[in-house]
Amino acid sequence: MLKLQFHKTGKTPLKILCLGAHSDDIEIGCGGSILRLLSENSNTDVHWIVFAANGERASEATLSAETFLSGAGRKKIVVKEFRDSFFPYIGGDIKQYFETIKHEFIPDLIFTHYRNDLHQDHRLLSELTWNTFRKHLILEYEVIKYDGDLGSPNFFIPLNEPQRCKSRRASESRRQG
């Protein structure tokens, strides 16, 4: 197996962009990977964007992101209020926001939803990610759910036990809350 390294040389931070449709998608889909990258890279700049959360779910999203990003050198957490389950119908507004992201932050690595996810919000974010960030390293994550639309992953980031446990605890506390 080849080992892919995500280290930057010099003083330039590793810039990571995390995109999630809903308040727990990033955590469930790639939270462990984020924890692993942060543990291996003390100089990181992470932009964490949740597109559909308001009220209590927005507070939950922010608190969860703060927890996951506690090891980041710099972080920016954005919680938008796009209408849940209507992304394909408001795609123009979301695309415009992607253009804003592109001009504000130039990432080295992007985490987004799996392109063949059956959830319309997840699928649109993936499409817009690939459309907007054509020259970037993009890793897709899957959110396991009832419809079983898991693809054939071709990339895995191994996690140690503390990373698996922290990710699991954070996900479980949100579901119980």
C-alpha cells in the first residue's frame, strides 16, 4: 500500500476546506480523517462550511466543528441557512456562494460529499465542488444512511483508536442531543 502524505514544507499552512450539506455530514463522513490530519499537521488552516442549518441545528453544527477543529492552527466555521432538501431548486444561490468561497480561500485539500450520493443536497454540493475547484485535490466522503448508496471507495485514511473514539463520541452526542 502506498502512503500518501499531507504535509507542507516551510511555514505555509496546510489549507483544508470541508464542505457539508447538513450539520453532521462532515463529522460523520470525514471527521476521523480531519482529526488524523490535524494530529499530523500542527500548521493548518481549516474552513468548515455547513450549508443547511438554522436554530438549534446551527448551534449544534458550530459546537461540533469547534470540537473537531480544536487542534487546527487557524479555523473558520461558517454555517449557512440554505433550505434543507431544496438544493437543486436553489442551486444558483449555492453556486454563487461557491464562487465566493473560491475567491476567499485557496485550499490544498477539499472534503466534499460522494458524487453519486442519492441525497439531492449531498449530490449538488459534490457537483459544485468539482465544477468550482477544478485544480485542487478533492476527496469525497460518504454519509452512511438508510438508502445504502455506498460506492466503491478508492482511498482510505487509517485512524488510530483515539481518533475513532473521538469521532464516534462526537457523532453519538449529536444524535442523543
